[in-house]
Amino acid sequence: MVTYWNKVTYWNNEGRFTDRAARNDLVPQAYDPQWLGRIMDLQTTVTGFPNVTPLDGLDHAWKWSLVPILNFAGALTSDGRRLLQINQRGRHDEEFARAVLSFAREHESELLAEGRFLTAVGGFGASGYTFDSVAAVVPEVHGHHKVQNPDLTPLTYVVFPGYACEFSGHETLPEAEAEARYHKMLPTAEIDRGPVPFLKMRFDNPRTGGGSTNPGRALTYPEVLLNELPELENTPEAFVEYENHQGGVWRVDWADGAWRVTGGADRRDMGLDEVRRFVEESLL
């Protein structure tokens, strides 16, 4: 028995998952991509997609499109038991998709490491793009194919180009799920995007009445942090505390007529423009 998409999932002898309430003849098994891979012929499944054609320049790889603005490509892992899939929304670049999939296959042992939900590997580069990493999300996070081809979902790992500053390497499942990094914060299917730095923050400002409701630092966007900085002026009781992708933590407050930035044993007084630049640079 395993918990999957917040429901109890069982496997029958054909490898199909379903709710136990719907079937009484199922035998619970631990989630095992290799076990399911022996049942499902991935190549046959993928080549049966509508509008699918081979992806030139990469073995055991294909491309397909459901509507003009949504394009997909996928490549089998080296053992042929899992699918690495990249999605592109809007502008489509087949050569770039091939570069991402090729890099992902070369680094699949790192990207598909057990116990990780959102994993990134640096060292990626492609002409005309500023991405420096490729990331992968596990089936429990992305949920692709679960409507039309649910057997394929647990074998699919969605990969996408990204930036090193977007990943802490310690994302928990709630942080990697729909309401946070993958489905909400990172436009993973847009290949013209810039970085969305990983950022956790908490703050309190008695003057404005604004503040965090969570017990600790929570994921947010850099714009939220930057917008709170000028609100600290002339309010000694107010503060902003934030954490970057490397685990560095800083606190910004107002003291003696200046913005004070404290990180570890380091403490500096700054003007507003200077503290803005410091924060932006610390997130990259």
C-alpha cells in the first residue's frame, strides 16, 4: 500500500492503479518503477501517442503535440524503464528540447535519485539560452498522464531547464507540489523565462499591519520581499527575515536611521537602494 495523490493506491496484476473501494481483487505492492516497467512497454506506449514522430538526433526519443501551443518531447532512460519528458508552452524549440533531454539522460542517476522530489543538476548550457541547470520532478509531484494514461504516470519524470538559484536541493514534498515550486511558482514549460530564485521569508510590521501568519519562513517571490523593504523605514519594531537557495539567512530591519542587514556575525547599515541590490544579489 502506498499513498499517491492523497489516496490509497493498489496495483493489480496488470499494473493499473485504482482505489481499493472500486476493486476488491487487488494486491497492494510498494511503488516500484522497475516492476511496472516490466509490464508496460514504454516505447510502444509513447509511439502510440497522437501526432508522435521520432526526435531527430537522440535515440529512443520522440516528440508530439496535442495543440499548437503545447509541445512535448520524451526520451527513455538508459535502462528503458522510465520516460524523461519535457513540456514546452508557447514558443517551441526542438533543438533545445533535445539538448535538455540529452543532458537529463546523461545525469539521470542524479536527477532520479531516490527520496528526492525536485532535483536539479548544474552545468547545462545551450546556445541562445541563459539556463544553467536541468531539473526533474517525480510522478507524485507532476501528475502528468494520470487522466488518459494513468499507467504511464509513475514511470514519467518531467524535466525542465532552470537556474541554480531556483533550487535548494532540500525541497520537501509540500514545497515541490502543486501549490509551490513546480505547479505555481516556476513557469517550467516557458523556454524564454528568466530565473525565479528560491526564497523563503517571514516578516512583521506593526505600522502597516502586515506580517507572516506561518510559524516559520515560507516560500514566496522576490518581489514580495523587495516590496516590504521600504515599509521598514522609521519602524524599529519591524523586520524582514529571508533565506536563499544556499541556506543563507539574513534579517533586515530599521535602526539608527538606516536599513540594517544582519547575516550571521556580519551587520551592515545601508540605504534603501543599497539594501535592494544586496538582497537581489544574495538570491542569485
